[in-house]
Amino acid sequence: MVMELRKRKAAPPQQTAAVADKPAPTAKRQRRATTTATKQKQGQKPSSKKTEEKQTQSSTTMAADNAPATPSAPKCGDKIDLDKFGGTVKKNDGSETTLQKLVEESNKGVVIFTYPKASTPGCTTQACLFRDSYKELTEAGFAVYGLSADSPNANTNFQTKQKLPYPLLCDPEQTLIGALGLKKSPKGTVRGVFMADKNGQVLLLQPGSPTATLEETKKKWCTQSEGIWEKIRQVFSIAPNRSNGISLNTSYRNPPPGANDPLAYDDRVTLPAGDIAENPYWKRDNRRKYPRQSYVNQADVVGLLTVGSKATPKEEVLQIGEAGEKQLAEVKTQGEQQGLSVFFEKNKEVGKSIFGTNGLPPMPANLNPASRYTFDHEHGYDEEKYPCRTFV
């Protein structure tokens, strides 16, 4: 069989110009090639992509460790700096304010409850609960505010629709909400309540449901068990939310006459109340009915004897208008500079109507030997003299 010889196909021509037609390397590749060449010259091994990522992560971690720590939210019992706490927020009427200004405008402190969004069902319930208890809280000396990240327009509509008697604070930047620790990532707000006194001491700060935020605010400040003992008490107690009735020693145990602020006794009993609703213990405690200590100076007495008091002025002496104001200023100046002795020397008739026949001030009733104050049998005391202090 004769074999047929075939020609081999010629090789395709070399594409020398293909190299020139390739696109130029990008800037990133050029930097990587330059870095590799530099490290090879210095005797270092070129780092891979994974090594570079690890180095980047480690540097980021070190930078985070060296960064200043963000201040944590205060706890109950802490004392905060009102001047620098929470920044500036707006009221629903558009005016700017701060936490320090709100506390200074109150009598005893502030109660600020936070809510996620205005005019929603849960927030409406919470706002109405504080609306119904607004009188009790304000009588105790606390100013009530609502706080959210809503706009002033949204909070104004919410206030008008629900007839809320207290202002609503607008914090779209969440500076005050974040300082209280009630910010929810990324832009939400945790429902809770914050309570502070005039000195900046945190009385209450915790999240909770609409009902729980109000109950914690109105709870009487009494000694309570803590930790696992509090949980055991709640399990075996018939009414876990009822106060145990043991008052704080520093505020409510054996107060001396006129020592404590009367507003300290105006707080309401824990809900549900342990006492009778219309006759709580703080109204029945006779120790709190002592007369408050007060004083008047000689200038005040000279003014009372000259022109009378606001309730019973001496119309025949006191003038009207600007002349009366000048007369009051002159009487006050004379009383401060001269005193009662000079006044009685000039006005001897006034002294006769006040002093007794011997020219001395009247003797208190409990020191008068002629008519000493005694208790009757129905008061539960013996006929002998009562050894303690008496008030007439």
C-alpha cells in the first residue's frame, strides 16, 4: 500500500504587536509591583493580600483600643453634671432648652419619660397615664416632660390631640436620649423613665412598659430588698408592687420640727396603696404637724407696727401709689438702722398697747404661773404636768 505524504501546516505568524496592544496596568497594580520590587531589594518577602488584611484589622483594633471610651449611662443613685449632660434639645413649641434649665425651673426635680414615636398606640397610653397623674406629680414638686426623637410639629399635634398638660421634648439627634442610655440602634428610642432631683442625683432611670414607667415614678421611696431576695419576695407576696412601709431613715424617720422640706411628704403611696386611699399614713402622722421654725427681725416688727401687714394694713397711715412705695422703703430703712428701741421711744402710745402694766412683753401661756396649760383626762394623760414640750 502506497503511503500518501501530506504537507505539515505552517505555524501561524508570531503576534509581536500583541504585547503593545495590551492595556496598560492599572495604578493599583503599579503600586503593588513597585512595593514588591522595593521589598525584594531590601531583602523582605512580598506580603500577600491576606497578610495585608490581617495587618489592617490589627491596626484598626489597636486604634479602637486607644480611642477614648464613650461615657456610660448613669445609674440610680449617681450624681450627674447637669451643665454638660444631654446637650441641647427643643420643646414642641420650638424653644431650645437643656436638662440643667429644666431642673432649675422645677421645685424639686424633673420626671422625663421617653417614648419611641408620637401618636402610636403604646406611646398614647403612656402619655395619657402621665396626663392623668400630672396633678399628683406636680404637687410633689416634680416637673413632667415627655421625650422622643420626633419633630416639634409631630409632638405638637400629639400634645393637642391628647390634651397633654406638660411639654414634649424633641431630640432628633438623640443627644439626651443617648446620654440616658435609652437609645435603640440605629435611630430608635427605648421606652423608659428618668427622674432626678435639684442636686443632679438620679432617683430613677430604667426602661419599662407604659404602665410600669408610671408605677415606678409614683412608688414611695422606701427600703426594699435587692437581688435574689427581691425575686423571692415577689414570688411569695400577695401584692408584689405594694410598699413594705419601712421608710428611709434619712428622710422619714423621727424628723425634728421643721427640719425637712414639706414637699418631701407629698409623695403618694405605692400603687396599689397599702393604706386607706383617702386617709394615708402621711396625713395621720402627728409628728409632721409641728410648727415650722421661722423668725422676724426688728425691721419687720417696725414695719408691722407702723403700716401694718398685707392682710390688715393701716389705711389711715399707709399712702397709695408711688408715695406708699416710698413710705415702705423709708420704714424699712429706719427699722434696719434704728431698731425697736428708737421706735418705742418715739411712739410711746404703741408700746402701751403691746406691753403689760409693768412695761414688759407678755409672758407665754405655758410659762404663766397663774394659768398653766394642762391636759384633760380624755386626752389620755394624768393630772400631773406633762413633762414634754407643749404648744398653745
